Amino acid sequence: MAEQFPKRQWGSNTNFLARLATELASTKPGSWLIRKVTPLDRAILERTDAKYTLLGPIGAPVMLLTTTGRKSGEPRTQPLLCLHEGDTIYVIGSNFGQQHHPAWTTNLLANPNATVAIAGQRIPVRATLVESDKDTLFARFVEITSAYSVYRTRTARDLRIFALTRA
């Protein structure tokens, strides 16, 4: 078995702030607001190697994923919630339930080599699109935040899930 990824969960997912963040993210205006503050959140996460987030101690496992832009060839960094499973991290391309896939998922399809910043560490990874057992993984993402259930109802597209392993 490969080395496990570090975990960092700032706060509790049952505290007031976490409940408020989930309720906010579950609304269309809240999703819009979170998308608008993402650049500031990304800056905080980058400065702290994904130890701290603008959203505060919401008890959700947060990381930064840096992919290579499929058109530009430039690094593209996105803060994401993630699901730990020992030596694998899963990420989901919910895009807040928008009708199009997030760009980072298309980048990973074109080039599966990426980097994650998590718990103060930067780790090279290789991404694999998950084809089976997606319902079980999706249910585990809903355990992190029920907002994922709402995102799934907003779009008819299949939400891409990727398994990230150390490169």
C-alpha cells in the first residue's frame, strides 16, 4: 500500500459555521457568492498550503488541486473539498450544479498529472476518472456536506469523480 495522504480538518462539521456554510452553498445565490470569493479563498489556501480557508473552521477536508490547463499549458489551481480513503483522495466535479463540467476536470482528462496541497504539504498525484462505485462515493461526499445532493438536482450531467494517488 502506498503512503497515505495527510489529513487536516479545521473545525467540526457540526458547528454553527459548518451548518451555515452548507445551507449557504445549497442555495443558488450562495453558490454564486462562493464562486465569487473563490479567488480570495484560493490565495489564503495557497499561502497556508491548504491549512486554512476563507470559510473558516467548517470541518470539511479542503485541498488545492493544481492541474495543467489543457489549452494554455499553464498551471491552474482550484480549492476543492476532498474525500480521504487511505492512499487515495477523491474529488468531485460538482461545479455547484452548473450545467458545464468544471475546467479542472477537463484538464485532468487531458493530463492526469497534477499536484495537491493538503495539510501543509504539496504532493504530486495522478488522477483516474472513477467509472464504478460512483453512487457509494457520492453518498460519502454528501456526508461531508449535503449541498452535493442539491448540486446533483441542478444539473442533468454526470458529476465526474476522480481518484488521486501519489505519482
